[in-house]
Amino acid sequence: MEAILDFFTEPLNYVFIQRGLLALVLVGTISAVIGCFVVVRGLSFFGDALAHAVLPGVALSYISSGGAVGSNLFVGGLGAGVISALIIAFLTRNERLKEDTAVGLVFVTMFALGIAIISSQGSYSIDLSHILFGSINGISEGDLLIMAAMGAVVLVTIAVFYKQFLIISFDLSLAHTLKFRVEWLRTLLLILIAVTIVASLQAVGIALMLALLITPAATARLISNRLHNMILIAAAVGVTSGIVGFYLSYYLLIPSGAAIVLTMSAVFALVYVIKSLLTHSRREAQPA
């Protein structure tokens, strides 16, 4: 019993690990919640593109501060993310361009710009690797407060506009009939995705950010088709997978971002197999 207790408490002796776990609870929750809207609206490609589109803003903030890691990275990433979301919303208004085309254009342009900025500053190129792959152990108290503030903004906004987001996600015709400001709501949702990505940046990095958005929500979708149930299940999967992945990272000495994502994928695979077996058994039980 004591050995089991030590297993769970040993990592918590370090303050930076305590901050990391708190950060994972925060980003696991907000990413899973906003990820449900990403999944039901088919915005997975947008989420991936926006995760990469924040790179030039992060790089510029990092370089302008002389290599300091902190709130400046969130500011730069948020600026680039919101600008990218607004450009995509502008290009796709009134279906002037298909959404996947506009997302692709903004994605490659912003990511190429980020690479160009980083490559022009050789002394910072290696230091910025934690932005690509995450550095949960490097989260400061200030970073944690910023994550909490961003998370609060996202969750409160979702709560206030839940009915509207629900309707535009499942029935655009009804939204127009009710005279909802559909384009404004769609733009707001894209901005919330950008805020979520920036808030989660240090947890898993740009390279693995999509998994944090998609995997818990996709797992929840297998269990329930009701959006409010999906949100609760996805949040539980996101937080639990984050904590389990973090402990695996600590004891197996592997990068925390990779461990968290692999844990989420394992949970998805388990739920998928169980769901498939239950569906198969129900079909066999039905009379011919």
C-alpha cells in the first residue's frame, strides 16, 4: 500500500510538477470542451492549421524579448491565432472560398512565415523546440495564471452562447430561421479555438496540439451523440489522460506531450473496440 502511495506522491514533491499537473487539468478541460465543437462541425483540419499558424507570432514574441519564455509567447501566439482565424472567416464569408481551401492557404502561409522567422535567428532555433513539442515542466506560475484566464474566457463564452453554438453546429437552416448572426457566431467559435490552442501550447506543443483537441472529443462521440454529454465525457477523458500520461512521462522518461497523446489514443482505441463489440453482439442478438 505504501509503495502505491509513493508512486503517486513522489512526483508531487516537485513544485514544477505540481504546476504541470494543474496546467494539464486546465488545458485538458478547455481543449476537450472546444474540441467537441471542432469534431461535430468537422473543423479538424482548421484546428491543425491554426495550431501551426500561431508559430510566427510565438517566434516574433520570443525573439523580441531576447529569448525570454513567458507571457510574451502567449501574447504573440494569441495575436497570430486570432488574426489567422479572422482571415479564414473573412475569406469564407458568403462561401466565396471553400473553408478547406481558405484554411490551407492561411496554414501554409503562416507556418512558412514562422519557419522563415526562426531560421533567420539561428541562436533561437533550438530554444524554440519546446514550442513545437511542448514543455509541461517549464510552466511558471505566471503561465498557469494566463492559462487559467484563457480557459475561463473560453468556458464562460461557451456557456453564454451554448444554445447558439449548438444550433449552428447541427442545423444551419434553423439558425438562419431564428435570425442568428451565423457568420459572427462562426467567427467567435474560430477565435475560441485559437485561444484554446494558445493556452495549451506549452502542454503538448504545436506538433501534437491537434490530438488534444480531437481525441477526447472523438472518444466522447463514440459514447454519446448528445453535445452536453459529449462535453462532459470529453473533459473527463482529457483530464484523466493528461494526468496518466504525465505520470507515464515521469516514470518512463519520455516526453510528456507524446505520453499524453499516446494515452489519449489508447483510451480512444479501447472505447472503439468495446463499442464495436457491443454493436456486433446486439446485431447477433436480434432475431433473423
